[in-house]
Amino acid sequence: MAKRALIIGGGFAGCAAAHQLHLMQGWDVTIVEASGALGAGVRTQWWGGHPHTFGPRHFLTQNEAVWAYMTALVPLRPIPEHEFYTYVERDNAFYSYPINTSDIPLMSDASKIEAELDDRHLCGGIFAQNLEEYWIRSVGPTLYSKMVRDYNKKMWAVDDCREIDDFGWSPKGVALKSGPRRAWDTALSGYPHAANGYDDYFALATQSAKVLLGTRVEVYNLKAKRFIIAGGLPTEFDLVVNTIAPDDFLDGLAGINLGRLPFMGRDFHRIVLPVEHALPANTYMLYYANSEAFTRVVEYKKFTRHSSPTTLLGLEFPSRNGKHYPMPFKAEQRRAAHYHGAMPAGVYSLGRAGSYRYGLDMDDCIEQAMQMRLELTQGGQDHPVPLAKWRTID
């Protein structure tokens, strides 16, 4: 007799979990998604004839097995040439992102920056207690003030970057880079060949699952994993995969209230321009490290390779609209860990929201789902968040 699995949330993490259960066989999977479609922000939308996602959503990983898994299902076009830049208004100049040593001689305050970089107090942020300390110890106060400070203040809606005490995600593992490649040397980077992006993956991943869109669940008995779906009769499951915020899952569904977990959201603005390309060749994204209300500009044709005499730009404005980014505060991560600890055996929390970790991306969701499958195959089911690196609190 097949075992029953309930997946709450049909975003990328929920679909990845469904696919791993499909590969295991012997599971009767139900996916409950509150919106009208699978894929959440990774699902392809269209504007002005252009395909786009909510944010750039290129597939970036250092795990070759995850890359092979994804490209076997949704063929990926490698994009090793991608370049990102940060606009610094005080210099009226664009500099490489991550910060690159080749740009320093071009700066009017280059001698001051070089002197700060020669300071032996710089130690790559070792033992830093907050984001500001990490960056000043890594690149010095001048580069920090012109390229990092104000961006992170508006990104996280804080008055002082010293409030941010979890910074392992910053800046994608590179503090000060040298060398010809502008972005990441070690990661595999790609985007689907298909015009509809990752949409085929959502269909393939859930092919054997019962998908209930526009539907919500209620917990009838959490310990017994008994749920009410769409007002029906209580149904008991052998496995529950949660991909929504832990407080929404437990407080909203089971009455366990340990306090609300804060998130940052995004207001997303789309602009079509009457030119074939707006950004220079190989430039995919621009970051803005000043007092502008927006943080990032993305030219989607660079990712999608869509052919059109016009081009689509996406502008991202930090807001409280939506739960897109868990806040990088250790106190809140400890709160999330308490929520995870309150989940009984056989309940997994996956994905960025479910794990309450900002740094998780699509490749991490796949890794988590693979680890869940491994644990289930080995007879486990006792880890609310499968991989230790996503639930460690310093």
C-alpha cells in the first residue's frame, strides 16, 4: 500500500520534493498550493511579449550532480560570460560586482583604498560580529561605505548594518575578487533554453502527484499528521513537507505561537524600452548602492535570449510585500529553529521560506529534496530541516 505524503506549497522547493518522492515510487503525493499555479516566483510570466520571472532566477550551483539533474529535465544553456555591476553615485561610475581589484585604480580615492587594503587589521572578516565589521575587515571602510553599506541598509530596511549579524551569504562567497571573470569562477551558471523557462520542470516534477491549486490546509492533529484539505474530512499522512514559513505553518495551522518571523518582500516593476538591448554585452544585472529606492535592474533578454526589437527591464524595490527573503538576524534564526524543533518526526521544512535561510536558491532546494529522499530511503524521518548546514545557528 502506498504511503501518503502532503506537500504544503507548490513553489520550487515543493516541486523538487514531489519529484524526489516520484523517483522513490511507493508514495501517494498531494501538493496543496494557495495560488493558481505551480512554481511561485520561478514560473515564467510574459510582459510586452517578453518572458521573465520574478527576479533573474539563473540556475547557479557548485554541485555538478545537481546541475546534471536539472539540465537532464530542463536543458540549461550555460552562461559563463555573465557580468554584474554596481553603480556608485558619488563616483558616477559602474564597478564590477562582486568588488574586483581591477576597478580600484580607476577610483579617485584609489590611494586611500589601497592603504586600507594594506592595513594588517584586514583579515577577511574573521571573528566579525556583524555585516559592517565583516566588510570593513575585508575591504576597508572606503569600499564598504561606497559599495556595500547603503545597498544593504535599503535591502534589509535597517538603519545600521551592524543590526545584521548573519552574513555568511554576503557577497555570494566573494569579498574582494581579482581576475578576469567578473562574477563567480567556480559556479556553474545557466538558464533554460525553453521560452517558458523552468515551467516544464514543474509539470515533470509533479507528474504523479495530486495537485490542488487555490487550496489551503488546516492541521487537525499535527503529531498524527492529520490534516483537513479544502474543508474536507481529516486525512492522515505518513510524511509532510512544509515549504512555507515555519510560523505560518505552525502558528497558522497548529496554534503553536513562538512569535512572528520577519521577512523582506519585493515590489517588482517591469519596463519595456524601444531598443533591442539596454545594457552592454554580457552585462546581465546592475546593482545600485545609493539612495535610490530600487536595489537591482535586470535585463531579461540576457537570460532568456528572447528575440525582439524591444527589451524588458525589471526593477526591484525592497518592501514588506511578500515573504521573499528571511531576515539575516541570528535571533530570528533561533526562533525559526525553535519552530523546526516543534515539528514532529516525519515533517520536513524545505526551501528558503521553510528553512528560514536567505542564502538558499534553486540548487539548494534540490539538494534538500535529495537529502530528504536519502533519509527516507535509509528509514529516517526525524530531521525537520534535512541538511545541517541550513539549520546551524552560530
